[in-house]
Amino acid sequence: MRQLNELGWMHNRLRMITSSFLVKNLLINWREGEEYFISNLIDGDLALNNGGWQWSASVGCDSVPYIRIFNPLHQSKTFDESGNFIKKFIPELKNVPNHHIHQPHEWSKQKNFKIDYPNPIINYSESRKTSLSLFKQARLKLHKNGLKNS
């Protein structure tokens, strides 16, 4: 989010990770993210932004299966293994060794080293389970009401 707010731009993969996190882990209505992004992106395209948020939320005409929930930790380790991107936009973590950059709070506890960075706001595994359960309930309700997979 710091990159978006500072530069008005985010790589598409980071947009997908962010939208998945906001919609499926925090259970925020996709329209709120869509509105924030379109008002802050210098390359904002109304149709692409709207469609991308619907895709991430597993709604709309070309929706991703609801079971796809990006794991931010896995994505971070895969696409920023050394933590260079993280340290560029989160200078508070500059003293965290690269191999601990993806879970700085665990390193901080182990080393008894205080970092000026917020603690995680959710338990990812639990939020993923909650999201999947809610989508499953909605899908069952649609079926019960005679509607096909939506």
C-alpha cells in the first residue's frame, strides 16, 4: 500500500495479492478496494480495475474460483526472496536479516530486538478458513434457491 500511495502504481501481482487479502482475508467489500485503487492509480482504468477486483472477489462474469486465496507470505517469499522490495518500502525493517524479512516479528521475538512495525492484524490460516466457509455457505444457499454455480 505504501508503494501505491507513494508512486500511484503497483505491479499487477501485488494488486492481486492486496485485493485477495482485503476481500478474502479481511472480508472487506471488493467495492471499497476498487474505489480506493481507482482513485490512487496513475494508470487506473475503470474497466480493468473494476474487473480485477471482481475477479479477486470471485464475483462477476470472469471470476476466479472462490477457493483461490493468495497467501501473502508465500507470495512474498516467492517473488521477493531477498526482501529488497520490502525494505525499499518499509524502511523500519532495514535491520531485519534478509532470511527473516518475511516474518520480522518472529525474528524480533527470538532476538529480543524491538522493531517499529505493526504486528500482523490477522491469523492468516484462520481467516482463510473463515472465508472458505462463508463462500461455501453462500454457494449452498444459491443451490438451495435453485440457482446454478455463481
